[in-house]
Amino acid sequence: MSKLSIVIPAYNEVDHIDSVVNSLLSIQEQIKEETGLEGVEIVAVDDGSTDGTSEKLHALSKRAGNRLRLVSHVENSGYGAALKSGFAASTGEYLSFMDADGTLAPLSFITMYQALREANADMVIGSRFDNRSSEMPFIRKLGNRFFATLLSFLSGEKVRDTASGIRLFRREILSQLSPLPDGLHFTPAMSSRAVHEKLKIVEVPIPYAERKGDSKLRITSDGIRFLKTIIGTVLMYNPFKVFLLVGLLFELMAAGLVSVPLYSFLSNEPIRFSDYIYRSIGAMYFFTAGIQIILFGILARFIVSTFFKRHESGKVIHKLNHLLHVYDWIGYYGLAVLGIGAFINALYYWKYFFGGRLELHWVWLLFAAGFIIVGIQMTITGIVIRILKDIRAAKNFR
């Protein structure tokens, strides 16, 4: 027999708070009967409202008695901060929350709790996109789809709704999800950390009604905040994937720059010198920068795997590392690349200083510079990895 705590964060929701709280109070017993829960606790958090929400909540609390617990913030602290205050004040073994804007159906908690129990899951997210009756505005739906696709791709776990404002989960997983932000990006941060912590998540379709009045969500500023939250969490668990993608993008740009003169050369077509030299120099910039970014990713992943047990453990990366011994030999690879660059460079200047003429095209000098820069980067990466290995060995020994 367990208790479910439902937290309602509210900030300036004077038009909706009555109906939202009363609807939950009216089905409190129904939730208990249909789920078999011992108790259903409702915790409303007034996050420093200034529009009369606070007064309405106090009046509701007096009428409901011990059926409604009220937590108040003196000043507005943020959506996430209100939820964290509600969790701290609640007593249930299962925690849940829903927005106070009248867009979500309280009866969804019955389906969500049943889904959590049946799947023995850690968290259930109410997905606003799997229900045909969803009334979410198009631009917000597009943004949420983008963030769900991005998180799914970067984490390797399918997520349909990263920012849903109705969830149910076991209290014990809060420590794994912490720290969580205080703002509106609380929900995407929770989703991102949950998938990277390998928690079992179930998504169930829920009805979603269009909000009446102005939304507190600011598409541009909050969208940027959501993006930073997802990328930041991914970098904490799986940095190599992000660095690899960015690095490969740079390499594609380098390939694109040299493709035109290369095609002209292979086709025996005339090449403009200005086009040739500027494209070659630009390609070298992107090439060396892309390699450096990928090397940063290798180093970041090693750091994460050294100090953080919940790091990414993809099979493909492990196979490549096992085949190429990246962590063990990257310094030697760097010395080899550096040696190739130095040899080309030496050959070029040997012909110039002792032969009195240039027999190699200047582009070889450019290639040599690229090899030397990349070789130095790889060698330094190998040295840093060696240092980290020694630190890890000393730490394990102690």
C-alpha cells in the first residue's frame, strides 16, 4: 500500500487554479479506488503569485482541510523551484506533478500509475503528441518535436515528449535526477537525465487542451534554454557523440571547399588561382579544426568514463576502441602523423635550400602543415589520457 503525491506548481494562474485544484480534489477517492493506492496527497505550491492566485489557494486550502497541502514562496523562484519545494513537502512514495494552466486532465494519473506498475517502470510521462485530441499550438508542437527528436538521437533512447508537464515517478529516483534547474527547463532536464541514467521510462498518451490566456513559455528564450539543457546533459554523459558530429560537420565543409578545384583538376579544366588558393586554405582551417574537435570528444569521453560511472557505453565506440586501441595508442598515432608532416616539410625545404629550386607544389606544404598540427594535437591528447590513466590508477589503489 503506497501513497501518491501530486504537486501543482502555480504562478499567476488565477483564472485556472480553482478548476485545476477542485478537479483533483473531486477525483481524489477515484484515483485511490482505481489504482489501489493507500492515499493520494495533493500539494499546491504558490510560487510568489501577484494576481490573486495566492488568495484563492488559501481559500481552497481552508475548505479542503487536510486534503490539500499548501506551500508558499515569498518571491517567484521558477517552475522547477516550485516543483522541488512541492516534492520536499510531500510524503508519498510516488511523486507526480501537473501544470496549473488547465491544459491537462487529472484523470490521466490513473492511467499513468497503472502503466508504471504494469511495466515496473521508474517514470511515466504523459505524452501530448500520441493523442489525436491534442490542442497544442502548431509552433509549440514543432518545437517540442524538434527537442524530442534531438534528445532521442543524441541519447539513443526514444523520447516523444521531452517537456510534458504531467509526470509520475518513484521518489527514489530523485537523487539520480538531481541537480535539476529552477526554471521552465526543469522538464527537458528531467527527461534528459532520466534517459542517460538508463531509467525505465514509459510514455502514455494524454489529452491536452489549448491554454486559455497567455502562456508563460517564451518560444525563443525558453527554446534556447531547452536546447542548452539537452546539449549540456548529453555532454555530461556522452560528450563524444556531440563532438564527433560537430567535427564531422567541419570535415564536410572542408571537403566541400576542395571539391570544386579537385573536380576541375581531375577534369583537366582551368582553375582560377584565387579560387584555388583560398579554397585550399579555408579547407585546411576546417580540416584541422574538425580533427581537433573530434580529439576533444575522445578526451572528454575518457574523462567522463574515468570519473563518472554513468557514461555512454555504445557498442560501436567500444568496438572501434578495441580495434584501434585509441586510448592506448593515440599518442603514437599522433607521432606518426607528425612524422609524415615533418618529412614532407623537410623534403620541400631541402629541395629549396640545397637544390636551388622548388619541385613540389606549394599545396604539399599546406598538407604538411595540416599533418603537423593534427599530429601535435593527437600527441598532446595521448599525453593527457596517459596522465588521467595514472590518476585513475592511483585513485583505485587508494
